[in-house]
Amino acid sequence: MQNTILDNGSNECTGCSACAAICPTSAIYMGYDENGFYVPFLEENKCIECGLCKEVCYKYLEDSHITPRDDYKSKPVLAVTNNYVEQMHLVSTSGVATQLAKHYFKKGYKVCGAAFNDDFTGCEHIVARDVYDIIKFKGSKYLQSACSRAFSQLIKTSKKSIIFGTPCQIYGIRKLIKLKKIEDSFILVDLFCVGVPSLNLWVQYKDFISRNYNLENLKQVNFRDKTQGWHKYSIKVINASGLEYRENIFNDMFFSFYLKKVCLNKPCYDCKLRHNAVYSDIRLGDFWGDKYSSYDDGVSIMVLLTKRGEKAWDSIKTSFRFEECKTEDIFISQKYNKIEIPEPYNEVIKALQNKEKLEKINAKFGIHKLGYK
């Protein structure tokens, strides 16, 4: 078929779901492929080859006009910490995203973010029904989330919305709302993102903690527990019986695979949106590096990219302590270069697909010996 999402583009699919959300005949649906990544599938008998899917798709983003880091020039950059010590231990970093979500929920906005599904088989973007749903957004999900249902719902509503997501997800929703001429109704917040791993890693990780720690029937997962501090954060998993597993990022099996980037989605390794092109109103992340190395409760770096983003920050900033920083601090604090695809990438992806035990994959490819990139 011609003029469809199946045409080759210059980039690889990120799974942002914009194509499924814009399709006028619902010919595109999203699902996980055998490698554990969220991708579109096309029902050709429904497709009218209108080409709208290509207009919103990252695969067709032309990067010839992109000047690296230009989108950050002259934009306010802030280092942010929370005013309330008791809240610092409940959020991944400083809690800016949580405060934005709660503030705009009270104002009647639709609030959309990633949460684990009920059986913890994966993550999905949901539109919050209550404050409890907003609490589900906490804990920085290091998984690719299914967002087609939420995005489709939001672009059909007349209500104003605030959406939190990865840069590629925000790129997709930005293209959608721009095409539909409803940008003024949306506030878009994305993250300084390294990439998302295969869902198969999470599947095998759950198998790993089940076999080794008797943890089944999960009730709570927090990828950013700060029991040992912000710099040495942990993953904490609790099951329905109250049994708990907690391990810091340097000793945990999931983080060993993730932080060494052996099974990320292919477009993550050369992402055009990591720093070269930004489509959000606000970008948030951890302020890593020497500048705040002595502060172990959590310091966020925040870039206000639009007037809408500045207005959103003004509405909650009294809850925080903050200071202005330089644009250069972004590139000291965050990873921004192309990430080299590790040599055993294809073999690791295949092993995860075949449901090999994580400890076996780790030993076979020496993942524990690899450095952090």
C-alpha cells in the first residue's frame, strides 16, 4: 500500500501512537511486537491511504533543518527542590510533575500520565479520574507505556489537558494537536530521557524476583525509591502479602540491563528528540553532576520552553525552592550524544524474546562487566 505508516521513513518507529490516534477509519492499532516494543499494525482493508498517519509520525521527521541544542537557547533553566521535606521522600526527584498534575486537576483539566496497569504486566497512559490516579504517576516508570487509548481520548475532548510523557510521545501528541488546531488547550511536559527498554526485560525481571525472592502478585513498584538517597536510588517492589524487595541501581538486575542500555528501543540510540529538537512546553529531569552532588534529597533541572510552560510553572512555584542556571548546565547534567548500540544487542533482544532467565543472559554476554554509558 502507498502513503501509509508502513512506508519507510528516515527514522525508526518510537511507538508514540500518533498514527493510531489520527487515523480516520481506525485502520491502525497499537500493540507489542515480539521484541517487546510498542508498534503500529495496519488493517489494510480499512485503510484509505489518506496519509494523515505520516504527517504526525516521527519516522518522517526531517532533521536537516534541526540545529543541535537550538531549542534551548534563551530558555529559562532552573534547579528546583521541594519546600516540604516530607514530600521529597515520596517523589522521584523534587515533585514538580506531581504538583503540576494536582494543580491542573483541581482546575478541571484532563491530566494524563503513565501508570502501571492493575496486574503490573506493563505501563499505560491513563487520564486521571481522581487524585489517587495522579499518585500512580509517581515513581518514574522505566518502561515504554501504551498511550494510544489516552491520546485518542484527549484529542476528542473539548476540555483543556496537561500531558506528561517521553519526548517521542510528546512529539506525537504535539503533531496531533497542531494538525487539529487545538494546541491552545494543551500543556505538554516531557522528560530528559535516555530511552525505553524492551517490555520483555520487565517480563523476565518479574520472573527473576519471583524465583529468587518469592515475589508474586505485585501490589506496588517504585523505580525511584530514595531510602538510600537520591544519588543511590533503588527499585522497590512489594507484593500483596507485604513481602518487599529493594535494591539500589548498582546492584539490581533490571537496572543493570537498562542503565547499560543493552536492550533499548532502536530509535532511542540516535534519538533526534533527546536534545536536538524539543516539542514540549516544559522539560524535566534529574540535575546530575557535581553542582548538586552534596544534596541527596533530589534536585530537578527544568527548562521552560514556551510561554505556556512559564505560566504553568508560575502557578506552582511557591511550593519549591529554585535558582536560575545556565544553558550549559543542561549538557553537563544530561546525556545528549548518540548512544552506541552495544555489540550483543541483537542477541540480548533475542534471548529476552525467548524468555531466557536474566541471570543466564547476564552471564552469557557479560552484562555485569559492561560500563555505564
